[in-house]
Amino acid sequence: MIPRKVFFSTFVTIFLAEIGDKTQLATLLLSAQSHSPWVVFAGSAAALIATSLIGVIVGRTLASRLSPKTLDISIAILLLVIAAQLFSDVVSS
């Protein structure tokens, strides 16, 4: 039962994060320009699978070397830094 719960929580999290993301917008533009939506879909899906695989491999490696608390704090700091940079870009524009 746990793998199903992990699958659905992962799906919902990534799905919501990707809606309106620059990846989706780039896919939309490529599909409109190429007039080959299924080819664009296949390329986009393959790219998302590849980047997800990298994330899983790196996550597994980090989880085997760092405690969950250290990993949580590190990711929180990284997200705060990214948010601060994005905020700084918006304010300076």
C-alpha cells in the first residue's frame, strides 16, 4: 500500500509544480511551431523522465549519505536561496 501512496503524492506534487512552468510553456510553443504535437509530446516526456531519473539517483545517493534532517535543512536553504534570487530579479526589473 505504501508504494501507491508514494506514487500518488509524487504525481500530484510534480503535476502541480509543472502546471504553468516554463517547461510546459516551452512545450506549448514547440508544439505550435512544429505542427507535430505527438513528436513534441514524446520528446518532452522523454526529457522529463530523464530529469526525474537524475533527481531520483541524486536523491537516493544523498539520502544514503545524509540524515533526513540534514537533507531537509539543506533543501530548505537551497529553496530559500532560489526564492531570494527570483525575488531579487523581479524587484530589479
